[in-house]
Amino acid sequence: MPELPEVETTRRGIEPHCLGRRVRRVTVRESRLRWPVPPDLPQRLRGAVIRGVDRRAKYLLLRTARGDLMVHLGMSGSLRLVPPREPPRTHDHVDIELQGDYCLRFNDPRRFGSLHWLAPGEPTPLLDHLGPEPLSDAFDGAWLYRLSRGRRGAVKTFIMDGKVVVGVGNIYASEALFLAGIHPGRAAGRVSLARYERLAVQIKRVLTSAIEQGGTTLRDFVGGDGKPGYFAQQLRVYGRAGAPCRACGGPLKELRLGQRSSVYCVTCQR
């Protein structure tokens, strides 16, 4: 699933080609996504000028004076720039053609992604109650420590909760916990302030590094330019169960937390 770095990579890739451009037309080939594409989306977007390309959590927001188009990439989606005359491929569900011979093409083999229209001032239930952005000043160790008091659930599950902090998915939670030396199964309420401060620093470090390298290529993800990310080459624990730890050389172990695989080092993580 595309996580925060993949979505941010896409945002940065498409932003320079979208800002200030008018939407010429919208073509919906398949409306049956996770939620149906609004039937009036082509009419709402046609002629609108894109004034901003933002991200909140794992959602992309194309801002216009009429309202915002909110895009979620789901488990296998991508939003890339192609020439308008390029023939659509299988699973190319939506085209947003822009002035200047650009086309934003939404592709999603599993159709778990979604496109939503947000009118000015309209409530956004999908964005309400979300935690802070992990790369913002609002997120730090003190924030994690305060919210974790009394929690018995695993610290990994805790930092993957979007109400605590957005965008820290399975890959990056595993990597940050390793770098912070924290066992993923440790109760969130039993992690000290000092260790949460270290964990917050590592979350920021891992996400920043992944964004700089274009995200993590695992199965389906490509960025806005159609090119894959390369952070997977630096993964220290995720997907490496049984392999030697890159720090101590011992075998990495695996456990299940919240229906997800968690790989960790029994020596380096406590």
C-alpha cells in the first residue's frame, strides 16, 4: 500500500505541472472504486484552475476555487502524468486533462482507491479527528508520551493509529522502531519519555529519507513521474525475517501485531 512517503513523492512530482493550469476535461472510465466516483465530477472540475496540490495524511488534495478533489491511492493506486493522447492501459480509471498538454491519470488495479469532491466549507469526515503530520512541529516525543499513558496495546500499533499521528504505516513503523531500539510488541504505556523522544526523531528521519528517495517500491507503487521509489534497498527489518540484523548480525524474528507482520531484532530492540 502506498504510504505517506509514496503519496508525498507523488504530490511533489505532479505539483509543478498542475499549479495554475485549467482542467480541460475529465474522463471517468470506471466509477466503481472503493467509493463511487461522483457522477458530476467531470462537470465540477471542467474549467477549474488548480490553485494548490496538498497532502493530508495519505490523501492528495487538488485545490480549486470551486472546491477540492481529494484522492486516495488505496492499496495499489497511482496518479501519474502522461500525454493526453497516450492510450489508456488496463486499470486506467480516470483522466484529468490539463491545459498545456498534460494529463493526470489515475490507475488502480484493485480499485481500493477513491476520488471525492469537497465543496467549500463542506465537512470532511475522512480527515476529521486525524493526528498531526509526523514531519510537523506538532509531532514529537512528548506528544507520543502523553497520548500513550495507560495504553496496554503494542507500541507499533499505537504509532500506526491515524488519530495519534498520520501516515506511519507498517513499513516505516517497523524501521523507526528498529532505529529507536524499541521492541514493536512493548506496551505503549510502558515506553518512557526519553525513548518516545528518540522514536519521534527516527520516525521523522525514516520518512524524510524515504521521501528523498522516492518512496518504497514493494509491488505496485510508482510516483507521479511513473518511476518507482528506491527506499526498499535500505530496509533494515521490514520483510527481512530470518535474515541477519544489519547492526548486530543476529537473525531477525517475526511476530504478528494487529494482523500485520512485524520483524524485529531480539538483541537491538527491547
